[in-house]
Amino acid sequence: MSSYPSSAPRVEEWRHIRVIRDDGVVTVTLDRPEKLNALTFGAYADLRDLLAELTRERSARALVLAGEGRGFCSGGDVDEIIGATLAMDTAAILEFNRMTGQVVRALRECPFPVVAALHGAAAGAGAVLALAADFRVADPTARFAFLFTRVGLSGGDMGAAYLLPRVVGLGHATRLLMLGDAVRAPEAERIGLISELTEEGRADARAAELARR
């Protein structure tokens, strides 16, 4: 049994994410704006189980992944996750890493398209969640940073080393993963990291339009 249970086996309201279902389009919003939507153990578990539920039910036609407030997602919560993992034994760390990998894999294997609506920071795990989407719609405030090497982790954490070269090519991926440099929206559009650049404040609306097509 997983150490990271979800809110419930079948719920309309999840504890750690906000979910809206509208005519086959499911909008999942990371909803911790005071923490730049940093991911907690519970948020990962809810994402994992919601994606499994949607895949099983076959009721969704598309999924929009968005972030509330000033940014998309700043990555793993430093206070909850980073500190806790330092105290974990090998088995516990493996279980946590398996769960984060399950979220990314589930996004990639969804039987419906996934659209990420991006503004502000998409950093660390947040950047990988965006990367796992089929489409990345961003406004000019969006910036990406694969920060794993900055905190002593492998640049390939959460499947980034597999996904990023397939999106931007090996050269750009090597630079971003090894150095952890931030990429702002204009460069992200130029190297193919985002699918569409919108006017400021329009990413969510445009992602919803795309999901309805």
C-alpha cells in the first residue's frame, strides 16, 4: 500500500488540487498561490490518482493543467518535501520517486490531449509537469527552469532527460538540464519549448480554447 494515499477513491473535490469538469474538458489547477503552487506529497498523490481515474472512466476529451496566482508551479515544496527526503531511508525515497514518475508517465500516456497553461514560474518539478503536456500555451511572463542540478539532484529527475531532448533537441536540453538556466517566454518559443505564445494573461483562456477543439 502506498504511503501517499489520495484524498478519496472517487471524489468531486480533491484536497490538494482544484478540478473542474466541463463538457469533457477537465481543468486541473494547482491551488497554493501563496507558495507559488509548490507541490506537496498530497498534491503528487492527488495528481496520480486523478489521472488514473480519468483514464479509467474515459469521460474526458482533454485536460488543461494550470496554476493559480502569480505562477504555474515553483516545483517541490522546499519545507515539506526537500527536508523530508533528507531524512528518508532508501525504500521511502524510492517510493516517492516512483510516485512522481507515475504522475509524469500518466500525463504522457493519457488517452486524451493535455494542455499546460503557463504564466510566471514553471520550475523544477513544475517545469517537468509542463513538459509532459502535449501542448504548452504560455504568456510572456512564463519562465522555465530545470533546477535539479542546483539542489544536488540529477538533471534527469522525473524523466526530464527523456522528455526535454524530444521537445527542444539534445543541444538545448543539455544546456538547460546541466546548468539549470532560466528560459523566458521568447526564448522558450524560439527553441520549441512552448507551443503557443499568447498575450499576457491569456494563457488559461487560450489553453481552454485549444482543449475544446
